[in-house]
Amino acid sequence: MAEQEASGLQVLLRTLQSSSDKVSILTILKVLGDLLSVGTDRRIHYMISKGGSEALLQTLVDTARAASPDYDILLPLFRLLAKVGLRDKKFGQKALELEALDVTLILARKNLSHSQNLLHCLWALRVFASSVTTGAMLGINGAMELLFKVITPYTRKHTRTIRAATEVLAVLLKSKSNSRRAVNRGYVTSLLRLHQDWHNHDTVNIFVMIRRGLLLCLQHIATFRSGREAFLAAQGMETLFSITQNCLDNKGMEPVISVMLQILRQCYPVSPLPLVTPSSAYAFSVPGSFTPEPPCALSEEDFEDDGDEEVDKDSDSEDVKEEYDDLETDVDKLSSKPGLDRPEEELMQYEAMCLELSYSFQELESKFGDDANFEDSQNTNHHHIPTAASPKQHCLKKDQTSWGQEKEDTVQTSLLSMVKMGRSSKKRPIKNIHHDVQSNGLGIDSLGNDIPDIQTSPKEDGWDIEAISCPRMSASFSNSSSPREAGEAIDKLLHLHPKHIPFHDPCLYMAKARRTRSVVDFKMVAFPDLWGHCPPPSAQYMLERKCGVQRIKIFEDVRRFIQPNDIINKVIFSLDEPWPLQDTASSCLRFFSKFESGNLRKAIQVREFEYDLLINADVNSCQHQQWFYFKVSGMRANTPYRFNIINCEKPNSQFNYGMQPTLYSVKEALLGRPSWIRTGNEICYYKNHYRQRAAATDGTSGKCYYTLTFVVTFPHDEDVCYLAYHYPYTYSALMTHLDILEKSINPRQVYFRQEVLCHTLGGNPCPLVTITAMPESSSTDHLEQFRHRPYQVITARVHPGESNASWVMKGTLEFLVSSDPVARLLRENFIFKIIPMLNPDGVINGNHRCSLRGEDLNRQWLSPQAHLQPTIYHAKGLLHYLCSIGRSPVGPLKWNF
């Protein structure tokens, strides 16, 4: 049956090519048209496979070359060609070989005054031009000149033909040679004038698709550098920007606005970032490290000739494909049982990290006493953490302690403990400020009313907010010239506004922060990390994105280029410039980021309430700009401030799908609401006009940058606030948490040991925590059960910018030592080896992805080296050791969100 159908179709096609009888040809064309008008594309592809395209093209050539072409045959033939040509990938080449291009152009020229015949010719030309080769050939043969005779200024006549002509021209201009020819002949100016004429006269938007076709022509020309230059010279930016201002909210204009937006983005002149060098402002000398050379001035040749811009996310276009560079793609490197990468005898050093396998627990009964004694001691020491060190720490990297091991500072009595003692002698009623209030987390309810404070507060005028907001690393909590007075002021504030934050102590945090080693030796402590954080009073939902917000922001950027009269462009903060740059008497915002995990490299005031921000690249790197964490002060209340972080790297972000930056207000914290909250509106993330020259990226095409823009309205005048990519979690916070956690457990039930896995390149200890259940007794059976529990290895925070992993780890640690029945069951059945932070140096210095050596540690597991990637090397060594003694972990878990 299939053979009969095949032979029947082939007979029709052969007859079509050989017949000169008009009735027979029309009959065959009607039969083919009926066959292809129903069913799926499979019929068309089947006809193509049997030579259908060649038969139709040959018939076209034969009919057109007759002394008097018969349009009764040509019109249905053109319709069939348009349908089949869209599915045949080689249609253009076939048409070129059979000389169908020439005859179609000749027919089009002959029918300039006959709209219906011309329309059918244009349909065929549109299909022919879809091939780059045939499109270029049509351009050489004068197709564009012909089309400009068809595309006239505004008229209500022959609009279907004019629309088809604009579509053909747009396809032709995808060819670089045709675009160059269009530029040389001044077609850019002509297209702009034609579009403006149609726009001015088409007041009811009937001919939107004609206007869109003209814009597509400009868009394709603007793909190339010469086209962009011609567009700018013809005042195209000003023309299209002016047109868009009156039609942004018109949904009927969506097809036009979307294309205009892409043209404006394409033609916005590219420029380098306003930085001395794309390399990090911080450098750290490590063996085998490479410090990039500062690039020379950028020129147009340093940028790649950009293709189509990214899709406007406010339009109904196909989704942008996101590349997941966290996936391992080299399957040959993967192995279920990797071989040992070091001498076997070296593994014995990890025996000291598994003391639970050899500890006798003979003093189990006498050491801990009864549970009642533990409860008493826990209640006594829960808030005040003494200076006693945790169990002996084993350092595997003695050669990396160049900074030395500074003795733990004597931790003074906790201020929170002092507050508690003060409250016990003078009780005050506390009102629940969060009851039945839909709070935004900033002390303002959903109706705009102030939420009552926990207690009567002192006058805010008496607060030295700048001194309190970022104290120096000293015994005092102040960085002012009179630390004693400022410290007393904070003590009073703590007494008036106590807020118990579980597993946090400001004094202990300060002591840990002083021991933390940073590349630039940070002297200040961020207030949120020192003071602590409580969860927001209510769930915070994803922000519902306002339709069209991205294009509004892009148009504002374009306005900055074409109407620069109100642009201030003043640098007010920079890690690259001598300090200070900020005038305290000025009305502009003040910025600061030189504290643990902080990242802000430069701040530029663009307009009175708008700032361009640049974040620092990872240390010893010129990339991975995504994490930010900085202090901002000097704001006015209820005033919208726009922040543009202009050197982000990811091609897309969750900020486009409802994610918001986080904000911590110092005044809110002092009023008893110390919370990081999600904040900001008009948030979007899009590609901007900044580029990095190709030479700075090892000869590859110039890197694109992306802008994260958001608007923040601060709750208080002259407040100090902190903004961050996500809830920050510092290395000092981890070390504080581990010490407090160790003091909070019941040692009769929980085996908890904190030690040092190794020291990082920066000289910071990488903690290793062991958690399991204590044996019921020191009997042989109980010890045997204890020592034969399977191991679970959990790691986190190999990428510093993924601070959410640390919050998950914090909850995991607290759960595993808790009295929850599930936690108890887990402890009784497993021994947990936990490395809560695999990249301490990156976290401390505000990196997003890398170590101090400028490399992604998550890509170093295959062949780590002790002197270059110590945490990965020793984490892998610990795993090898467990395997070597027959205690392979059940399954390593790695939480790096």
C-alpha cells in the first residue's frame, strides 16, 4: 500500500514537471494542495523526500519563462512553494540551482503595479531568503532596492503587500553582506523615517505588524557594528526612545515595544566597567597563584560582535536557557571507587580525628553524675560561656601557621547575661508586638502604622548610630573616640531592649572575630553579625513581579545615555581609592564593606536617589561577582532609593522570579527587632552594556555583565542598614555557634567533639565536628555497638556565596544534639563527621565561589594538594582513612545550595 502511495505521488510530481497542459497542471496543484492542507507536517516532509520541492521549483521556472506567464498557474504554485519551503531546509539552495530566484525577482519587478501577483511573489521570496546564501544572492541581484519601491510611507492601500515586503526585507538583512549594503546606501535613515511616519499616522494601531517589520529590519542591521554606528548617527536612540514613552502601557503595542527595546539595548554603546581593573581589589600571595595583569584601555575591537540580545523577560518569548556550570560533564573523570592519591602511611594522621573508635569511656559513670546535676549546670552556664577551650585540637598543617596561634581572648561576662540579671531584679511587662500584625519586618504594619516597641525606648537622638553600627574589634563595642561612654550607652540599650537570640553571644562573637584572619586584616565588625538575628515575625512570601518592570528599568538606563543632564556620576565609596571618599556632611548615602564576609567594591551616585554599585571579584580572580554584603547609612525615611549592582555575572537569577535582597536595620535591632528581612521592589536582573575585553578573558569573547536593580525604602531617617544577597553567615558566627552548642548539650547523652581538620591558606582553622550518642555504659557490648555505628560525613559551604547552606547546617547541628526522638535515634545509629565550612577563607573575605587562590574548591576533589587546597585535601584524606579501616561512610552528603 505504501509503495502504491509512493508511486502515485511520484507520478503526480513527474506529470507536473513534464506536462504543458494547463488543466492538468492546475488539477495536480489542487490535489497537492488538498493533500498538504490536512494532517501533520509529516505529509510535507514525505513529499519533500520524494522530490516535491524540485518538481514545484521546476514548474515555476518553466511557467515563468513562457512568452506570456500564466498567473492562474503561478499563484497556486507560489502558495504551495511557500508552504513546502518552510519545511525544506535546503529549499534556498535548490531554488538557486534551478534558477528560481532570478525568475521570481523578474516576476516581482513586472508586477509592481499588480498587488495580488506581487504579494505571491513576495511570499516565495521570503522563503528563499531564509537561507543565508540565497539571501545574500538576492541582495546582490537587487532585491532590497525592489522592496524599497514596495514599502511606501503610510497608506491604507495594499497594506498586505507592504507588510509582506517588510518581512522579506527583515529576513534579507540577517545576512551580513546585505546589512553592510543597507548601511552603505543609507537605508538605516530611510527605515527610521518610514517607521516614524507609520507610527505617527497609525493612531489606532491597525498596522502594528508593518511597523514591527520595519523595526525588525533595524534590529537585524544593528546586530553588526557598522549598523549600530549608523543607527546612532541617525539619532535612532532618541527617535525610538521618544516613541516608546507614550505607549509603554498599551498592550496592543506589545509586538512593537518588544522589538524597540531590543534595538535600544543592542545599540547602547558598550563600555568597560568603571574600575581600574576587573581583578579583585584584594590580593593574596599563594604558591602557584596567578595574579592577572591589569588590562589596558578598551577599544571597540576588544568586544565581540554581539548577536541577538537576551530575550525580554516581560514578553511571551521562549525561556532563556540557563547553563548549570555546577554539573560535572567529563564522564571519563568520574569513578565510583577513586584510587588513593597519597601514600598510605599518611592516612594514619587522621586516626587522631576518630578518637571515638578508641576511647574507653571507663569514667562514664563518675564523670557526668546524674541528669539533675547536668540540668543545674546547664541552666547556670547557658548564657555565659567561659574561656575553657574545647577538647585538644589536632592541627595537620603546622607549616601554615605563619600568623601564629593567638591565645583565646578572655571572654568577658556576656552583655546579654547582664541584661538577663538586670531584668530579674526589675521585671517589666512585655507586649507582643507581632500579635495579629502583618508586619513587613521594619516596625511598620500593613496599614503603615508604627508597631509598638517592646519597651519604652530612650530618645533616638541620643544614639550614636554610626559608632554602634560597625564597632571595632576590641573589648569595647564602640569605634568612637570615647569608647567607654559609647560602651556604657550600648549596655543601657541592651538593658532596655533585651532580645534573647539562641546560640548567640556578642562578647564571644567579638572574641572569635578578633582571631579570624582576613586578607586585608578587617578591623570592624558588622553589627548584624555581632548583635545577632531573630527570624521575622511572619512568613515572607516571594515577591510578585510587576509586569513590565524590566523594560521600564532598561528605558531609564537609555534615558541616562541620551539625556545625561541630571546625572551626578560621583564616586562616593571605593576600595581602590584612598580612604575616605565620603563627605559626612553630604546628603548622599554612605557605604562601607570592610568587614567579615563584606563585599562592595565601589559606589557611584548616579542621581540624587540612585546609585550604581560594583561588587568585588573573588580574591586572586577577576570573576565570580554575585555575592554582596555592605553597610549603608545617611538615608531619608520613606524615600525610594534605587540600587543598581552593575557587574553581576550570572546570565539569569532568582531575582527575576520573586527573590529579594535581605536588609538589617540597626535602629530596628535597637528597638528590639533584630531581624534580617527580605526587602525591595521593582526588582529585575538583565544584561547591561558593560563588557570585559577579550584579552582579559584569555582571548575568548568579551564577557557580558548583568545588572541587578532594586528599590529600597528605608524605615528610619539617618539609620544604618545592611544589605546582602542572602542572610549572611560568617566564619566567626560558625565558631561562636560551635562553642555555645558544645556547652548546651547533655554530655551524658550526646558525644560532641570539636577539633581542627586543618588550617586554611589564610591561617584559619577549619572545624571538624563529631556527633553521636554516648554509649549506655562502659560495658564491652555497649562499647562494641558504639564503635560499629556507620559513619555519615556531611560537608557544607564550599562556595562562600551560598550562605543558605550554613543556615541549613546550623539547624542540622542543633537538631542532631537536641532531645528530639528522631535526633536521638540518628545519634544511636550513626556517627556524624561534619565539616560545616569547607571554604572559611572565601567566606571571611566576601568571595562568591573561590578560595584565596582564586579557584573553585568544588572542582579540586580529583587531585587536591595539601599546600594549595588544604580543606579539600584533608576532607578527602579523612574519607580515605575511614575507607582504609573498613568504615566507609554510608554516603557523603554535601550541602552547597
